[in-house]
Amino acid sequence: MKTGANQQELERLMELARKAAENSYSPYSKFRVGAALRLTNGETVTGTNVENVSYGLTICAERAALVRAVSQFGPGVRIAAVAVANLNGTASPPCGACRQVLAEFIEPEAAVVFPAADATRTMSFSELLPLGTEMKLK
Ligand code: THU
């Protein structure tokens, strides 16, 4: 079951993600990505990808948004829904690294909406990263 936002909210979140992608710093890949997070406190935070000449230091849009959310609202932030968009007209589901980082702060049933190969898809976070929120250190 997907929760965290109704269809209208998800569309609004997609629009914010698209807008965030306009700020993309992607001179190397030219792949312009935006992400928008709906938090359980009702706030919305966006991010975009920020690349680097040392390619591996690139920060994806999803992680940029997450770091911004924690910086603004503190370590207790919880993510209720995520939207990802790109301005290149192709698929961009959150990468594996972003899924793992989101897992730390996201509700397992949070809706994640993203451009897939065929159409815009919405999946729950636990479908995207099974058991992702279960890892605990003792
Ligand atoms: N990128 C994201 O920002 N998010 C994704 O979900 C996929 C990839 C960025 C990283 C890099 O700047 C560019 O897209 C190409 O991989």
C-alpha cells in the first residue's frame, strides 16, 4: 500500500521536482534531475543534481533534497512521499545509492513517483528497496 500523499499532492510534488531540475548543475552528463520530498511535518523540500569534474563526487537530486531536509528540519525528519523528474524525457528511477540513503528517513509505504521507461510510475518505497528500512545496528 502506498501512502503519504494523494494523487493531487503527488502531481504537485512532480511539478516541484520538475522546477527543481531547472537548477541542475550537470555540465558533464547534461542530465537534469529534480527531486521533491513531502515530509510528515507537512513541509516540502526540493533538490537537484550537482555534478563535479571528479565525476564520483556528484550528488544526485534525491540526496541533495534529503540533506537539505535534515539541515532545515533536523534529524527527526520523516519522508512521506518522493517525486523525481528530469528534463531529458527519459527514465530516472532513484539510483541504488539514493534508495539506501532515503531508507534512513523514509516511511516504508511512502509513495515514490518517477519517470519510468514507459510512463510515470508510482511505487512504494519498500517495493523499490525491499527490507531497506529494516537494517538496524545493535
Ligand atoms: N541522477 C540523479 O540526480 N538522480 C537519479 O535518480 C539518477 C541520476 C544524476 C546524477 C548525475 O548528475 C546524472 O543524473 C547522470 O547520472
